[in-house]
Amino acid sequence: MSLYGMMRTSVSGMTALAGRLSAVADNIANAGTYGYKRADIEFGTQVLNGAGTNYNSGSVTSTVTHEVSGQGALTGTNSATDLAISGAGFFIVQDDAGNFFLTRAGSFTVNDQGLLENSSGQVLLGYDLSSTGAGSVANGFAGLVPIDVGISQLQAEPTTQGAMTVNLPSGDTAANAAFLPSLNVADAEYSGKTSMVVYDDLGNERLIDIYFAKTADETWEATAFDASEAGSPDAFPYGSGPLGTVTLEFDATTGYLTSTSNTSLNFTVPGGMAVSIDLADASQYGREYSVLSAEADGTAPASIESVEVGKDGTVVGIYQNGFVRELYQLAIGKVPSADNLLTLSGNNYAVTIESGDVLVGVAGTDGYGTIIAGALEESNVDLATELTIMIEAQRSYTANSKVFQTGSDLMDVLINLKR
């Protein structure tokens, strides 16, 4: 046995144990850091010569590991943009330089540009549902965009459908065929008129006049006009023709539309979308013209008041006017070996050869975990375990120092033999 080898072995032991104590220090310091994954040092033997009559001491090798795959406890918060992943998977974030990272730290806030970002200034990424839908690129980050929930962003929703429940008086006589509203002539004859508010593409209110005129027994026509084109003092003739017209056929026995009748009035809103007004519940009874209900979708411009995130990562905007719209789908990344990811500052991770390539999907599908909104993932550090490891490492370090001291003393004895 070489005294020098003995001292060298003890030095390698102290070096490795110093690394373990450093890992313990990091773990304890970050025990309260959301999304932090504990570090550890794994030891391995390095044998110089295992045979022969003289034993040659080797050394100890150390490898840094991180328990990235270990799930931390989830704790609730009061912020809807605090997000946690239950199960595997990582949030995908991007820095100002365009670099992509994986992270489990889900404390996001809205910055001055309306983007969700973490404390490191990296923005959360997902798919824009208004343009790309929920589909994802499985083997890359193509198509990902920052999640924009800017409170100042205005959103208008054009009208695309509506419904009207109306009773048409069965006792009315048929209008003169030459003076039907659909012909847009002066002195048009009709039994009832109702106006509805709809919205164009920019959220402007558009008033639509709808006329009902009897054309024959159990047969009526419904015609829509742009109210802004109405004449004065009488509405007819309008400045432009009807937006749309439909023939309704009623059953003389039940008073409701026949099975073969048209049931909707279709037209295009000026400056807006194609609209279908459902008239399926229209009736023809012996009472005056009356509208029991009338409604249409669409909204005037409004800004986002709050956001909600579903378990599948769908980001929903709730607007000031009560309108609810799906905005984004959070992108979730996963790798075959999460513990082999490269650990970076800010609780970020980068892909390595050992971890395998990243796969991108959505929460709620196989292997991607689920999103818990209003919660954060705590570190997976157990303080009792870390303190135990610290005591063991301290004792082992002291023991290795004793070996070194013994070797040093013996080396002095050996040198003094010459004297």
C-alpha cells in the first residue's frame, strides 16, 4: 500500500463529500422555491488494482443528479395565472433571444405587453386557437406563440346566429302580391315588424328590420332589411333590397311549421358575417302578432377582464361584456428521461443527448399531465432527509480527513527514518 495513494484516496473522498454538502446546501436554500428539483451526488468506486498481494487504493467518483421527474406537492394560490402540472410534462417558455426552455415553475404574471411571463422574464408559449386550432407539432416548437392575455386588447364577436319565437295571426288576410315587403315597394303590406340588433366584424351595432307578411293560407314570408337603409317617413322603399327572405309553411291543425317548411331566415350582416335566424318555434294562432323571444349572438368591442385555464391547458378569456372565448392552448413538453435534462438557472431545463428529444403535446393526453390553475408546485426537497444527509456527509468528511491526517503522520515517520 502506498501512503501517497492512501492520502490521495482520502482527498478524493473529501472532494466528493464536499460536493454532496454543496448539493445539500442548494437543496435547503431552495426548499421554498416553486418548481425546484433537488440535486444529489451519486458516488462510484474507482479501483486501480483489485488483485495481487499489495492493495493499491483507488478513489471515489461523483456524479451530479437531479430528481427532475419527482413530483412536488401542489399548493393553492389566489392567482388564476399561477399554474402547476400534476404528472409528467413541462411548461415551454422562451427568452428575449428566442431560446426555448422547459420548466416546472408555473408562477406567471401579465407583463406590460399583456404576455404571461415568469420571474426570469421568459414568456409562456402555446397555440393560438383563433388561427391554428389545438393541433401541435409533436417533435418541435414550430407554431408556438406567446400567451397574450392583454387586458387592453379589445375583442369584438360578429353575429353568426340568432333565434326568434314569433306568433303570426292566423286570421289575417293575405297581403297583395304586388305589395309584399320582399318586393321593396312603397306601401308594402305586412302583419308584423320586429327589429333585432346584430354586430358586424368590428363590433358595430347593426339594426335589422324583419317583416312578416301572409302570402296565402298557412303561408307567410319573412324578410330582412338593413334598418339604416329605411326610407323616410315610411320605411318602404328601402335604399337597398332585402338582405334575405324565406317562405314559412304552417300546419293548419297544429299551428306550427310543417316538417317540410323552411325554418331559418338567412342573410349577411352589412360589414359582417352570414347569419341564420332560427324561426323553428314560430306559430300561427288566432291572436295578434307578437314576439315571444328574440336573441342573437355577437358582442360589441370589449377588453379581457380575467382569464381562466382549464385542466387541458385551454386559456379562456372572460371579457367585460360577459363574452367567453377560448384564446390559447398551452403547449406541454416531455422527454424520455427527464432526470437527464440539463439544469439551468431560473428552474429551467434544456434537452441533452441523454434526456432524449422533446415531444410537444397538450395537457390531459397520455403522459403530459394535467394543468391545475391557481396552484404552484413546491420543491421536492424534504428538509429532514437533507439534514440527515448533511450529518452523514459531515461525519464521512471528518473520517476522510482523519485518514489523510494519519497518512500524513505516517509519511513524517517514514521521512524521519532517514535521519
